[in-house]
Amino acid sequence: MKIYTVCGMGFGTSLMVKMTIDDILAQKGVKADVEAIDMGSAKGSTADLFVTSNDMRGSFPDVEQPIIYLDSMTDKKEIEEKITSFLDD
């Protein structure tokens, strides 16, 4: 499984979300390649899931894969709930 965490510059908040997702997946025993990227790199990229801020909703590139929009990129509980929901589908 390939997961991209996306923010404007590709480091900072997307890197924090990546580390949180890595921890969540490890606890659940799920193997995935999680990478933090910038918004420009998301365009044309293929992944099983994109995770980004709700603030990016209007400007996020058109992708065919699922996107999780987070209200808070630092809320571990929200991230865990949304990642778990995605994995359970």
C-alpha cells in the first residue's frame, strides 16, 4: 500500500502526519509505504491514499485515488479514526 501525506511544501505538517500514520499502521500490523510530499508532486502521482489538510480541499489536484481531508494535521485521534475507517472499508 502506498500513502502520500501532502502539504504545501512537503515537509513540516505532512511529515508529522506521515510519522503519525507510520505509528498507527505499525500498531495495527499493516505494512505500507508512507511518504510526505508537496502539493505539486501530488499531481500525477499514484497512491492508494492521499492525506492532506481540509484547507487544501479547493486546490488539491484532481486524482482518482481516495483522499482523506483532515481538519487538524496535528490531531492524532482524528488521523487514527480516518485511517482506521479507510483500512476497514
